[in-house]
Amino acid sequence: MRKIIRGALTAVLAGLVLLSLAAQVFHKPEGNHRASWWESAPGFFALFGFIGCLFLIAVALGLGRAFLRKSGRYYDDD
Amino acid sequence: MMTDLVIPPAAALWAGALILPLLSRRVRAAAFVLFSLAGLALVFILPDGARLDVPFLDQTLTLCRVDALSRLFGIIFAFIAAAGGLYALHLRDTGQQCAALLYAGGSLGATFAGDFFTFFVCWEVMAAASTFLVWAARNREARRAGFRYILYHLLGGGLLLLGIFWLASQNGGSLEIVAFAPGASAAAWLILLGVAVNAAVVPLHTWLPDAYPRATVTGAVFLSAFTTKTAVYALARMFPGWEVLLWAGVAMTLYGVVYAVLADDIRGILSYHIVSQVGFMVAGVGLGTEMGLNGATAHAFSHILYKALLFMAAGLVLQTTGRRNLSELGGLGRSQPAVLALYMIAAFSISGVPLFNGFISKSMTVSAAGEAGRQAAMLLMLLASVGTFLSVGLKLPAFTWFSRDRGLKPERAPWNMYLAMGLTASVCLLHGVKPGLLYRWLPYPVEYHPYARVHLAETAQLLVLTLAAFWLCRRLLEPHAGTVLDVDWFFRRPAGFLRELFVETTGKFFDGTGRAAMAAARALAFLSRNPYRLARGGDPESVYSQDRHRPLTRTLVTILLAVFSLLAVFTLIAVR
């Protein structure tokens, strides 16, 4: 059951991304004017979301490992 | 003039705080909601441009001044006070109820204040009353965090007051609140700093993720709504177009999401996302364009709704399981499906998913940056949006309601909590589906269409691929118990040393001096108590007695005679 739901969800989301890509390719922007190349490049936002998310995780976990995260109670006054 | 008809909305809530303790214990919680609704009604019936001027000393105080901006903030503040009251309807804690009414009233008062004096008084009422919502948790952690919280706000209030005095001395004593031109004066900078403390502008933000997770379950709902958003209102009122706010805001959006990835406490994650979301509003104000200010205002409105709902859901989890950390939670989806559903409405809202209210306001702010030619700011805010969906939309629910089933048996929650959450969630959805309902209240005319096809396509790509990246990294994001250091390290870490130096050492020196003085006094007393006994020996503790210790007459006569003889002999020798 879980597998079916997961598969269906993946299919729907993948379909959504493909649909959005198609919309970007075949539809000229209406109304809101585009100021820069990246806003009109198809798939830019997909790439940005994916790489941005990995980047944020890497930065946060990197900083956490380097010096931000302390195990247990750190401050005496807590 | 119709001035006698103008009642400041804060009056309804402050009157409530006075009357509440006099009512029967059982009806106090219900009365709380009624007083908040009365405040909401007052906000609605005040006509545009209404003002209430009151002479005070040699000044004229403007207790109430209504325009589109203050009305919008007033509506949402009063509404969320009522919703929070509904969420806390089961509570029997008069102290918390009165504090929350004072706090919400202060927020409304500051929103409608037309002069800096009234504004400052309301500002300080908020600081004091909100501290009680932290302390009301009645444990050591909350007590300590509450002290750090109030210290921070006293600092902010002090800066604000200093700026106000300086300003008044410059412009002939006028205290009227007006927008400052960017970089206007040192006084304006001081006021900006004071307001920035309450807006949790990085690096002045640490009071927020420190205190909010430790507040009471119901108190945190109020805290999440008022302090930061009143500050956003003040920024929009006084500092539109200050370039520094654009970059401060962008920094906040990213700072909050990075820390939220590391945080373990569920309300801690939400607290860092207040910093992040307020960053969008601060950046919108910094843009200073009509669209930027509209975006900031709309986002403040949406944010108060979904953030309160997030805190309500997280509070419900805390109350029913007694656990607050992701590392101790998991598998609650089976036992709390309704809470999960309501939480996800808020989570989709904050993440900017279409059909939810965050989408119609956040995207307006981000687009405003693009319209103003601020490409870098726009991209960085988009990156922060990715982080928001990652932590609040994916990580938090994944590790609370799904993931490992820890066999938790949550208690039943009172019906009113669900009702309050349902009410708030329905407004989130309503505004998401019909943006016009919110847009028509905004201070400037709106020409923005969030549901443009291109925009929908971009949002779909951004969110779905964020989900994909999360799915790949989900093992890495396993929560860890422990402490995550923030910039409060710079004063909390040396605090022990400074306390040692200025309190413990000083105390020890004082004690030591006292002890030495006492010892000296005791020694002197020992010498003078009975000098005869010192000379003759005997019981050292014996008390002087005229009969036992006074020398005999013959001894004295002998001594006198001997001295006299010696003197005589000496004189004779000397004279010769």
C-alpha cells in the first residue's frame, strides 16, 4: 500500500514538473514582466530548488559539525 | 469633530485585563475571547482618518490614528488574539490571560499610536506582559530564558527612548510619528536599532529562539504573533526605503533557515522560521516601493495566521506527548491525523504552496525585489523559500508524524484547541484561494497576479525539486539532541566568568572583609575584657570583677612609691 501511494505521488509530482516545463517553453509570460535571463530560462527554478536545497543542507550541516552543534547541555545557565 | 467617538481598540483589551480577574473563574477564558472580539469590532468601525488627540503636559498625544496600514495590522492583531484565546479556552490561569490581553492590547496600541510617546508606552507594556507568558511555564529553563528575554527588550526599549528624546530635542519637541528619510539622523538610527531588536533583525534576534520554545503552550501562540510583527509595522511606518533593511532582511531569511536545519526543538525550528519570514517583510520595507510595502504588509498578515497555526499544532504535540524535540518524537501520524492535516495547511502556507496564503504574500515580496531590479536579493529570498519548505514543510512533519514510530500514546486534547486551529486554517485557505480578500485592505493599489501561469510553473518546479533533494538527504537530516550555538554565545559564554568576577569575587571580598573586621573586633574585645587577667594569668574567659580582679591598695601604693623614688633620684642626678 505504502509503495503504491509513494509511486503515485512520485508520478504526480514528476508530471507536475514536466507540465510546468512545458508551460514555460510554450507560453510567453503574460503580465508580470521578466527582468532577467534566468527567469525565462525553462527549468531554471527546478535546478535552483534542487541545488539550493542541497546547498542549504550542506552549509547548515557543515557549520553544525564545525562548531555550532554541541551535544548535551552547553550553557551553565540553561 | 467626531473625536469623542474614537475609542482606541487597545482600550477594549486593556479594560479586559482589568475586568478579567473580577469575573468568575469559569468564564474568564470565554471573556478573553469576547474582549478580543470587541477590539476587532473597534478596529472595523473606526473610520479612515479618525484620530484621537489628548493634551498631555505641554504635548498633544495621538492615542489613535487610523489609516490603511494601521487598520490592516489592527485587524490581524485583534483576530489572532481572539483565535489564541479560543485555543486557550480550557486554561485556568488568570495571570497568563491578563498578560496576554495586556500584550495584545499593547500591540494594538502601538499600531494605532500617532506619536512616539504613546508608541513607546505600548511598546514597553508589550515587553513586560510578554515576559510573563515565558515565565508562566514555571520552570527553571523558562525563568532563565525569560530574564534574558526581558533584558534584551529593555535594551531595545532604552535605545528607542534615547532616539525619541534626541528626536524631540531636534525638531522642537514634536513627537508625531512620521516616515524618516533614509539615513535621516542619528536619532532615527537609534529608533531603528530599538525597533530592530523587536523585529529580531540578525544579530539582535537571539531572544526569540531562546524564549519562544520555552514559553507556555498557549503563550507561544501569542508571542509568535505580536512582538515581531508590531516591529514590522513600525519599520513600514517609519523606515520605508532604508536600503540597510533590504539586506538585513535578506540576511534574516537565510540565517533563519540555516539554523532551522540544525534545531531539534520543534518550536525552536518554528522560532527560527519567524526570523526567516520576518526577513521577507523587513526586505520588503527596505525596498520601499509600493509593491514592496504591500508585500511586507500582506506577508505580515499571512504570516501571523500560519505561524500561529504552526505554534498551535506544535504546542498541541507538546501538551499531549510532553515531548518537544524532534529526536524524541515520531510516528504520531496514526494517532493525530487531524493535527497533521492542520499543521500541513500552515506548513504549505509558510512554504508558499499555491492555494495557501503564504503563496499570495511571499511571492509578492519576492517579485517586488525583481520589479525594483534587485536580482541578487530576489535570488537569495528564493533560496530562503527553498529552506522554509525544507524545514517546516518537510523535515518537521517527517520526523514528528512519520519516521520512526516511538510508540507514543498522546493524551486527548481539548476540543477548543482543534476549533481554534480549524478557524485559523480556514482563513489561511480562504486567502490562498481568494487573494483579493486580503489585497483589498493593502495600503497601496495592487496590480499583482500571483496565479499567473508562469509563476505557478516556477513555484511547482522549485517545491517539487526541493522535495526531491530532501528525499535524497533525509538520512543526513536525522535530528540530534543538544545545543546549537547562536550569537548569544558571545554573552552567555562569558557570563559565567563575568558573574564570577563581578558577583562572586566581589561577594567573597565583601564577606572576607566583614569576617576580618569581626575577628579584629573580637581580638580587641578579648584584650580589653579583663586586662588584669592578661597580666596575671588565670582563666582567660573570666569576666572582670571589681572584687576579684582589682589590685590591692598596698600594691598600688608600692608602685606609686617606687615610681616617685625613681623620679626623685633621676631629678637629683639631672640637676647636679
